Amino acid sequence: MNNEYEFRLYYQLPESEPDPETWLDALFEAGCDDALVGVAVAGHMALDFTRQAQGPLAALRSAIDDVESAIPNGRLVCVGPDLLNLSELSALLSERLSKVSRQAMRKYATGDVRRIRTRFPPARVSGSTPLWHLDEVIKWMKHNGKFEPEMAESADALIELSAAIRTLNALGEYAASRAAYPDLAEQALDLTRS
């Protein structure tokens, strides 16, 4: 049975043809008719997919294959949703699961909320606009009873999708680091084995 998955692919276009408009027909012909294509920035493209597949990795794989057949020299930069700020988390959760205000997200993140079982996950990117992995936040919210019971299946499906996206992004970052700095990548691997 196929499920529906919503995700975004970010691509860097080939240097030889950086105009996103050039690729629209090829994308449609390659099977990306289930994507909204963002072409605002020269040299880059964002594709918002709503794809049916048996699982999240199958949905991601088929979308990536379709884009890469249309744009053979394009480079997948990252997949979303993954790292989000509190406003983005609030908007996405409100759209896909249940209403969560930005103020509630801030209270969860700062620990200013009662009746929780575990501490909110740490931000994965700190600074003036911290970012959290979506799968960690949804798991935390589910574990701490922040969703209605009837949302459990939808929450699980979104956890599964966002975990697949997070893993794909991590592997892409690792491959890029290993290609650019093979010795450092090997040394870093040794650190993680200790």
C-alpha cells in the first residue's frame, strides 16, 4: 500500500545552465509532475514533492532519480524538512499534525513548561536562530503527550519521513567531507570508534 510523503529537494544547477526555467519541461517529462518547483534563485532550485510510495526512502529515491534524470549534472544539496527553527517547527506541526503556537514551541525549548517526562532535545545548530532536527522534536512531543492520541499514526509517519531525510542529509554531508578532506574524515571516524 502506498502512502503520501511531502518533502523538499534542494538542487544546485549545472554551471553550464544555471537558469532554473530551462529545466521545467525536462522535470515534468521525467515524472516530477507531483512537485512544485521554486525557481527564485539563479543556479538553484527547490522542488516541493507530494509523492506516493511504499515508504519514505522509496519516495525520496524515486524523486531524486527523476530529478537527476532530468538534470544529469545537478547536485542535490539537501532534503527537507530536517533542520528547522522554532517558527518553522510551529508552522509545520500546525499544518501536518495539530496546532502548536510559536510561543508554545519556545516554552518547550526553554524548559518553561510543566508536566513533561523528558527535556526538550538540544538544538543541533546554535546561534541567534537555533535549529532542531524535526524527527527529534516530534518524538519528544509524542513522548510528552503534546499530540492527541488520534494523531499518533500521522506523527509516526512524519517521524519516519524526517528520520529518513535526516539520515540522507547526514550521509551527503559525510560524503562531501570525505571527498574534500579524506584524511580528516578518517581521523574523525577514529574518534567516533573510541
